[in-house]
Amino acid sequence: MLNATTGSTKTNSHVDFTNHSVINEEGWICGSKGELLMWIPQIHRANLHRPGNIWVAGEYETRLDLSTFVHGQSWTTCIDT
């Protein structure tokens, strides 16, 4: 997680995306403490699968696979070089 005021980063080992996670008005999924986890394009927000969903009906049904999700200081490891 980046603190924009200080420029420091903190690595979280747990992604806090649950059935109760809020998507704020700018499209960010927020963690339980209000931290910004990831941004979701507007077209995918209404029909986003939550962890407990079995099925979501919609033209733009979106399911997130967070099994290899990296963030914080480790985000660069997702780039295959």
C-alpha cells in the first residue's frame, strides 16, 4: 500500500476483498479499514462477483482471480520478464 503523503510503501500479505467490501464512487474496492485495494472499471462494477457469489447475471459479468494477486512492494513480480 502506498502512502501518497510520505511516499512510503507497506506490503500487506492479505487481500481483504469480501462479500461486504465497498466499491467507492471512484471505482476502488476498499478494505475493511478503508484502504484502496484495486480499481475496477465502471463497466464491471455492477456485475462484479463477490467471493461468496456462485453466479451473477449481467452483460459484463466479472470474476476476479486473486490467487496470484500481488500488491505493495511486491507488485512488480507480476510482470513476466
